[in-house]
Amino acid sequence: MERASLRTLLRDPRYRHLRRRTLVAVAAAVVFGVLLGSWRLGLTAGVLAFIADAIYRARTVSSVPAWRRASAAERRTEGQLRKLERSGYRTLHARAIPGSEAQIDHLVVGPTGVYAVDSEKWDKRLPVRVQSHRKLFHGPFNQKPRLDEARWEAAQASDLISKALGREITVVPSLAIYGPAIPWRILNIRDVDVFSGGLVRRWITKRERSLTTAEIESIHRAAERVLPPRYPE
């Protein structure tokens, strides 16, 4: 009965790493046992290999499913936005647009207004350029669909929050790009502000103050209601 239970355990996909770890340990034990001519040393090598694999997995594999983890670009932006909290800004991360597959990576509400920030990690080997302030390219790739998506997401958020509060709320769309050099500071392309990811805080704070503390809290609460988390607990 015990043997059958162990066999069932090892066949479970959730414990695939245990099968791999066991195989690594057995292989190490056999190889070192033969090379060193001692089953005791081989057993020791097997145990050490088992432990080493466990440590490696703990350091490199997150317990959070990949589909729930923020991208590297989103984490970098989130780190910047966290520093704005002491200045009265409120943020929401990975918020879904109801009825669609789209999400706003970061919604920021603060003294200078309301912002939707989409974080992008692009290949740094490909140049970023713009044509006539209307076309954004990453290497040979036209980024019009990405700009249109960012603009649409902000417009949806603006509409939903405005209806919830009964007054017009404008959400400013943006694209924060990490990786390649951006040959400008902040440029508005197809009604979307585009800039290097490292300028997120400056882009938000270098505007005129337009919202009171009470208005910030009111908008933040409304956004929380109408833009649900993409990955709810």
C-alpha cells in the first residue's frame, strides 16, 4: 500500500520536480560510487545532489504561477510608483478592462491627475524611432497596434470611472519602454505619451496639480470597483 502511494505521488504532474530530483540523486550516487569505488561515498554524493537540486529550485522557481507574475518591466515600474505614495499618489496594478482580455498594467491617481501606464520590455538591440509623430517603430516593427491598445485601455478606464462618479475623469495613456535607448524624453504619438521606463515618476509628477486629496481617494475607490484585478485571489 505504501509503495503504491509513493508511485502515485511520483506520477502526479505537480511533483514532477521530485522525480527529476530523485533521478539526479540516483545518477550521482551511481556515477560517484563507481568512480570512487565506494557505495558510501556514492550515497553521500547522491544525497548532496538531491539537496543541491532542492536549493537551486527554491532560488530559481517561484511558487506563484507564471500567469500571475508581473513581467520584469511591470515590476520596475511598480518599484518607481511605490516611491510616489509618500507624495499622495495611489496606484492599482494589473487591472482588467471588463468584457475584454485587456489590462492596464498600472493605474495611477494623484495630485497631478489620473494615468494609465503600460510597461513594455523590448529588445535593446533594435532601435526605436518615430515618423511624423504618428508612427512608432521598434526595429522594422510598426507599433501602431500597441499604441491603439494603450489609448483604448485608458479611454475605457476613463469612461468607467466617469460613469461611477457622475463626472468627467480623464485617464492619460502612456507606454513606458525598457530595453532600447529612446531618442527623446517624452513624445506624444497617436495620443499616447511614450518614454523610457526610467522616466515614469518624472512624467507623472512634472505636471500641474489638479486633484485634491478627497478627489484622489474618490477616484481611487471608483477605479477599484470598476476595474477588477486581472488575477483575483
